[in-house]
Amino acid sequence: MTKYIFVSGGVISGVGKGVATASIGRILKEYGFSVTAVKIDPYINCDAGTMRPTEHGEVWVTEDGGEIDQDLGNYERFLEHPILKSNAITTGQVYKELIDKERRGDFLGETVSFIPHVPDEIKKRIVAAGKGYDICLVEIGGVIGDYENIPFLFAAKSLELELGVENVCHVMVTYMPIPGHIDEMKTKPTQLAIKMLRENGIQPDFILCRGKLPLDNIRKKKIERYSNVQPGHVISAPDVVGDETANTIYVVPLNFEKDELGSKLMNKLKLEKRKEPEWDAWSEMVRRTTKPSRYVDIAIVGKYLEVGNFQLTDSYLSVSAALSHAGAANDVGINIHWISSKKIENGEVDFSKYDGILVPGGFGSSGVEGKIAAVQYARENDIPYLGLCYGLQMAVIEFARNVCGLDANTTEVDKDVVHKIVDILPEQANVKSKGGTMRLGSYQALLKETSGIAKIYGGNKVSERHRHRYEVNPEYHEALEENGLIISGKSPDGKLAEFIEIPNKKFFFATQSHPEFKSCPMKPAPMFDAFIKSML
Ligand code: GLN
């Protein structure tokens, strides 16, 4: 029987529920259980695909083509197996399903009401996602006290009643502020968050206390007493990002294990461990991530970088994660330099100080000329270049313009350009509705036997995830190849350019796919690994 662990958040958003959920999953996996994780996003959107990356962070793409909240990415990175789109539940999906059913007549004669229909639909989805696994983690997005959370908390409680308390566990991740003017860690916001959780009928079994500093014993006891949880079930989870000795989220499961969170969770869920955890390789990966032998400097050229006074690099979370994984594999630290493509257009960027240049995915016309200029610099000065999706399209446009001498562009930017080097995919030409309609998810590519990319992957058949509407125009494949660009990977029907490379360079590769989505901390994506190796 599947056991469920609900993870909710108290006090503030961005408290690290996603990393906590993923870390708990990893810990239980280490004890020999099969684990999956579900993310609940209480918004009306059916998925994250149409949301603004600067507000919501990166859109994560699943194997089966879901456009999902980035937390699913952390689950995959920690659990090292694909999490499918049905593991992302939103309010929009739940209501859409109910309304569609009602219109079809599935409820004929019945009044369709908030209770029981909404929580029942939520439970059905959670149970379907957990099927076949020993443990299913369910992260409830947002903060306790949000109006939007209520149906999901109701469903969690109701599932507990159905399955019994030994099969359902509630973890609350909360935040302990240290206001500057008193310089003391305050527990009151957490006490209030617990009270609000209880108002929904839920008694937390564990409280994970995030904060700038570790939680001291006095405060631990205070929260234990206030919330009526067992001694030892209030766990300190101090910030790791910003702490140089532990500056990676991958240290979080190790930290939780110092408090024996794994065995405490198993106790609560009446589970016996199936094997001894093996943390050696994981700890070595953490060591290499935090204290590498050397560093490289990589410029990531993007547009979703600045919002007001803050740089929101979350829009490219999987790209920086994949670089960090490849760095760890090579015992190299990665200094990422986030370069706004608009600054390149204004001539404000000196690329000579970077060991590598990466152009990640993107949409629309803003900042495109800056990205093309970055590719040109990389190609002309033989700086390792990695292009991802839009980064491939930019590389091809640059090559068409500056090597083939064509007046070239993508029709995404200029519909009337003379040479439509990058053009809309035929099946996308008449797509009107924006949600979930791109070429999405995993597609296979066949690689040229003797190409650099086949060497990198160690084989000639690969499958990576996609999210795009445009492609390199097949009418120009020949002209590009005659001028020295190699289209080294194509879709199995031979039509779509999936990988390109320029030979006799330190590293000049690009792909129409997003290999960053399949990178795991101990199994880096091959293209990222080779990109880093080319700088050493
Ligand atoms: N805008 C480009 C397209 O739709 C690239 C998309 C991307 O980089 N994910 O094809």
C-alpha cells in the first residue's frame, strides 16, 4: 500500500518546500523505497506553460510533454527518475475536469458541490500518481492560510481518514525570521502557521524550520510544546545557499539525516528500512560542488534576468543545475555570469573573460541580436559554445548571416526576412491555442555515426525533451552544410535538425532540445559534461 507524505509551507512562500520534499524523497529512496512526488499548484492555470518565467520561474518539461512548475525538476534531480505530467495538479485542472464531467452528464441528477466533489477529484489524482510506489510525497504549493490551499488541505485530511494515520504523514516547512532590529530568532509566525494548519484539521507530524541560522534547543522545545509534536520532530533546516561550506541544495538530505529524519519518518509510517543508505557518492558530489579543485567562468546570455532591482535567474534553473552537475563530475566549480542580451546589444559586454558561452532557450524578438552577437564572438574566437533550443536557432542564424552571407533570421522575429533560416514547424503553423500546444516532451534523434555529438553521447540514438514551435528550415540544410556547419542529429524522418556542430573547434555544439531537463547531480547531461571538459 502506498503511504503519503504531505508537505505544506508556513509563514512565507519560497521557504524551500520543493527542496525539502525532494530531499525527503531522496532519503527514503536511500532506505530502499520506491518514491514519487506530486506538486500541487493552487492556481487556476491548467499548467505553468503560459506563465511568465520572471514571475513563476522556469517552465519545466516532463518526458510526456507536460509544461510544469520547476519543483518537478527538483524531484527528478533528487530521485533520478522521470516524474510525469500527471504528478502536477492545479486548481484549474480539477475544476476543468469537474465542469467537463458535469456538462457531459456524468453527474446527472446530482448537485455538483465544492464538498465532496472538489476534494474527491483531488484525492483521485493524488492516488493515481502514487499508484505502484511505496511512498508518494505531495507538496502543497503556496502558504498555509492562503484561500487557494483549502480544498487541497481538506483532501489531505480526508485521505488520512480513509487510509489511517499510519499511512499518511504531514510535514510543515516553516520559516524562522530574525528581524534586524531585535536580532533574535522569532517562533511566533511558526506558531501561528501551525494554528492555521490545525484549523484545517491537520496536525503536523514534523516541522522543518528554515532560517538563516540553525534552530537552538530553547526554540526547538518551544515549538514542540506549542505544536504538540513528538520530541525530535522539530527539525532545524538552516539556509544552505549563501553558506560557503554547504552552498548547494544537495546538502539538504545529508543535513536532515543528521537529525535522523529518515528513521523518524519510517517510524511514523510504520515502515522498516529495506536497505542501508549509501551516501558516499552523494557526499562526494556535494564536496565537489562546494569545494571544487578549480573554477571556470561561463556566460549565460538570456533575457529574463532583471526584475526591478533583482536578478531572477530562476528562469534558467535547470540550465544552471545542469552546469553544476557537470562541474561536480569534473571537480570544477562553475562561476555563472548572467548576461542580459540587451547589454550586449548596447556594446557593454566583454566576452574575452569567459571560458564558455551558453545561449539557453528563449522566445520572441527581445534581446535576439545580442544573443546572435554572443554566438559570433564564440565562433570567431573559438570560445566553447553550447546552444540550447533558441541557442541552436541563434547559432544557425549567425552562421547563415556571417559565413553564408545571407540576410537571415527566424520568422519568430521577422516574418518578411529574405532567408527564413528558422521557420515555424509545419504542424505548428495553424495552432491558435497557446496552452500545451508546442512540440513538447521527449523525441528521438538519430546522430551521424562519426559526428562529435555521437561521441559525446556514446551512441547514435538519443532522446531529449523539447519545447518549441520553430525549426531550422529544411530548405537550407544543404546550404548550411556546404559552408561547414554539420547537422549532426536529425529527427528519425530526417527532416528536423536536432543537433548541429562546427568541427575543428574546442566545442561548438547546439541542440533543438533541452538536455538540461535530464541532468542529475550524479549523472550529468552528456552535452554539459563535454562542454565543461572542453574548458579544462
Ligand atoms: N522560440 C523558439 C521556438 O519556439 C525556441 C524555443 C525555446 O528555446 N524553448 O522554436
